[in-house]
Amino acid sequence: MYRYVQVPAIGPLPPMYEPVWYTAKVITAVAEAAAGGLALVGYALTRKTLRRPPGRRVSASAPERNDTAG
């Protein structure tokens, strides 16, 4: 909003209108977009894991059963 509208100072916040884009600002915007995208991917993967129906889980510490003992 601050890019398109000149918002005045609100309480302790200074006016933040700055229509100029410079290198550091572009890098920050790209990094924030990437972080937001990764957060959405993480959320989607978490939701997918939680919705998985419970199944039989094999424990790595349980010994394998050998029925061919002789």
C-alpha cells in the first residue's frame, strides 16, 4: 500500500511513502516473496502429512522376524 498511497504518519510510525526502487529494496522484495512461497510449500506439506490415514509403521529398532528357523 505504501508504494501507491502516500500514508501520513500514524502515531509513532513515520510516513513510509517511498516511490523509488533501488537495488537493496528489490533484493528484499524478492527474498520476502521467496520466503513466503517456501512457507506456503511447508504448510502444504505439513497439511498433507497430517491428512495421511494411519497405517502400519515399521520400527527401525524392531528385529526382523525369521520364520525359517531350523
